[in-house]
Amino acid sequence: MAVEAVIFDWGGTLTPWIPVDHHQLWLDVCGLHFPADQAYQVATAIHAAETELWQACDQSQQSATLDHLFQRAGIVANDEFLASYFTAWEPHTATDPEAAPLLRELRARDVKVGVLSNTMWPRSAHERVFIRDGIFSLIDGAAYSSELARAKPHAEAFRAAMAAIGVTDPATCVFVGDRPYDDIYGAKRAGMRAVLIRGSHAPAFDAGVPDAVISRLSGLLPHLDSW
């Protein structure tokens, strides 16, 4: 069946995976906003809450937001604190240079482009990244787990991504992601073809068998041509 849409994961896919010391990142942020004798305690509480929420996502596909995170950690995060947090993340969010040419080619082929990400971030934070890196106008629609009840690999997340780009038949969709469980298993279970992009060292998952494996985004087009 012809491919009508390609939906991409974000972290590890459109943005190459870069290992981040999350506890240190929170320490850096908290050090700007709390007295030295409190910064470590607050950062550690946030990091523990973040770990717990991601574990809940892995175990039951329960989504979460930054508000949930800060509530669990017992702190109030004002606009200045959030601005520092996103500034700390900026060096780790660069879009893959191969993304824009690929998305332009998909557009030229009348293939819709979507994004589906497991994230606690609001939509606006992701859109700022896409605008900064010149690909926002190349994306037809996006779904973020922070706006959904369930995260990948739950089918609800994949249906939301399809709805965002106006596609109804999962058999016409290809999902591209770096995680065998969240991305590949989830997409296949939702009825899509799935392409694994290597690079994040995500845990293997036996039931997450991709239809194709690529090492870089530019490797996707030959597979689309064959489908």
C-alpha cells in the first residue's frame, strides 16, 4: 500500500540522541534560583520525581507534564525557572541536518509529515526548537504525550498523531523512531510500518521488529521507494 504519511519520533530521531546527565542539569538550573544549601536538595527531588514519572510511562504508558513533575517534587516553578530549564536543554536539542532535506522531499512527494513524541514538555517548547532549526513549516501536524492521557507505545498516542495530520488508515503510515519498545512495537501494534533509526542505544525489545533499519535519516527514502 502506498505511503501517505511519515510520522517521526523527536528525541533520538529528528534530534540525534545525546546522553544527558539529568541530575546535573537540574543542579545547574536550581543553582541559579535557589540558595546553595537548598539547590542540591531541590534538584535531587526533581530528578527523583522525573525518574518516577518516566518509569510510570514505561510501565503503563501514563503520560505526564512538567506541572506533574514539579507537583510531585513539591516545588513551584516560575517562568524564570522554566526559562533557565529550557536554556539548559538548548545545546542538546539540535535538529539533525538531514531532517530538513528529507522533510522537503516528502512534501514534494505529497507525503504528509507528522511528529509524535513522549515528552513532559508543552507543545510550545517543541515548536520553538522546530522554528529555530527551520523545519516547523515542513511539519503537517504533531502529537505530544504531554497533551494526551497515554504515551507511546499505547495505540492512543499513534491515533492522535494520525489525527493531527489528517490520515485515517495506519497501513498508509510509516513511523520512524529510535526505541524498539515505544516506537517500533507501538507503531506495528497500531498497524503502521516502522523504521528503526539506530543511535540512542535504547533497550532492545523482542516484539519490536522493524520493517527496516537505518543509521541516518537520509536512509529512509530508498525504503519508501520500495514500499
